[in-house]
Amino acid sequence: MDEVLLIKLLVLQQWYGLSDPELERQVADRISFRKFLGFPETIPDYSTVWYFRERLLETGKDQEIWRELQKQLDSKGLKVKEGVIQDATFITADPGHAPVDKPRGPEAKTRRNKDGTWTKKGNKSHFGYKLHTKSCREYGLMRELETTTASVHDSQIDLSQRGEVVYRDRGYFGTPCRGYSATMQRKVRGKKLNIREKQRNKRIRRKRAPGERPYAMIKQIFKSAHVLVTTLKRAAVKMIFTAISYNLQQLKTLKKTGIAVAV
């Protein structure tokens, strides 16, 4: 099978939130899908798509595909200019029906999720993974991402590069970063925020607000807020193609708004 054809299939899958079997059925039924794929003579079945995704995670080619996309974005003049926004969101998964004390991991004989973890935010518990992203302020494109288990705190992941201004919320307060830190401050025990600190938080909040758009697209449009895969590596591949799909959609939006981008 042509690798480009299979990559296009994975993009379609994330755009429309399809399972592997449903992807096969939709490609066989919809002319628009066939056109996007270039009207191939042979349509890969769902097991071929599954094995291809497995091969990507085993060889690390998914990361190479992601880096190639970033190179192409830079070649179009869409380099980071006005700073970046780092944030994170939960990607939930099914914990399974095995008892809580039953072992996980690759050797565990259970159908429950092997790598997902529980965490709590506010009064709500979440099980699964967490997607950490860095997007550019000017164009709203995702430039870096990392997938971890849900219990990894936002502040443990630094996606910034030296020289970048990185806008972050209160969850990152007190943690260093490689770039210039524009992190919102929070009150600590025995010390409230003064007026200057509150005004600074307000400015940062306004500048990092566009960072919520990728998550809204991923969750509401692509329906990728929940995954059925049972390992962290498989979830990471899913998130890479979700981010690729978002960037392609954002390029289309940028073109409509008058930015000269050849989609």
C-alpha cells in the first residue's frame, strides 16, 4: 500500500472522528473521501490501517511526519513571531471493568487500559491521558505536542525553546521554562496578588486566549477528546494525527482570512 494514501486515511479518520471499521465503510461509500485520496484503485481495509498505525509508533515515523509538517509551515513563512501559548487538556479513555487493584502494564492479562491513569481536577475525576501543546499566537498553529498519562502535572512538561516568549496559565506558576516565561501568577499562602500582578495576569490571559481554539476543534469538531486505544504510545500517534488534522484545517482558515498560504 502507498504510504501517502495511508497517511491521508489517518487524517480523514481524525477529521471525522471515525473508528477503523467505520473509516473503511465511509471511504467505500463517499465520493468526497475518494477524491481526497486521489481515487485509489484499491482501498485499504481497516486492519491495514491499524497495522500501519502500529508500524508508525514502532519505527518513530509518526514523529518524522510531524517534523516534516513543521518544516513546511516554516517554508510558507509561518514561523513563530509573536510568542507561543502552552497549555494542556485531558484526553479520556475507558478504564475497563477489571478491579482497581488488578495489575496493569504489558504483562497484565486484562482488557482494561494499560497505561492510562486517574487524576482529579476540581471535583471531577479524569482517567486516561493528557495532551500538552504549544501553539503560535499569530497563526494559531500547533508547533509542538507531547502526550502523557493524565496524572502528569502540566508544569512537568516544557515545550518552549530558547528565545520564545511562552504564555502559560497559573498551573505553571513557579516552574522554569527554556523560553522567556510569561506565566500567570497566583496567590500563595500569606500573600495576595497586588494590583500590578493582577493587571499582568489580565494581559497574559488575553494573549493566551487563542490557545483554547485548538482544543475546541479537537473536542467538538473532530470528536477526539476520548480514545479507545489502551496504551500511551497508541494514544500519542492518535494525537499527532489529530494535531496534523487541526493544522491543515487552520491553514484553510488562514487562507480564507487573506493570509497567503498555499494549502
